[in-house]
Amino acid sequence: MALLGFLYLILTFAICFALVHLIKLAVVGFISTKRKKNTPPEPKPEKKTEPVYYIVEKKRARKSYSQPREIQFKK
């Protein structure tokens, strides 16, 4: 009897999983066909090439650090 309940559980999960994914695919398909029907293809105008400007930052000199100090703790 427990095996039959487990089989029904797996079957219910598989059916619900398939239904959810089918509904998602149907919504995506509906949206994609709706976009294609409503928007006519527009001719692409030729783009003029614009000059490219680069921002160059000056490299900063590294700071020079003094020698490390020795720290002694009380015993």
C-alpha cells in the first residue's frame, strides 16, 4: 500500500511539473507572437561613425614607506 502511495506521489509531481512548464512555454510563445504582429520592422538608418575618445589617467607614484618598527609586548 505504501508503494502505491509513493507511485501516486511521483505521478502527481510529474504531472504538476509538466503542467507548470507547459503553461510557462505557452505564455512565452504568446508574448513572442504578440510582439512580432504589433511591431513592423523598421529600416535601420546608416550610422555615422563618431570619433572615439579615450580617457587617460596619470599614473600615481607609489608612496615610499619607512622601515617597519619592531613591537615588543610585556611578558
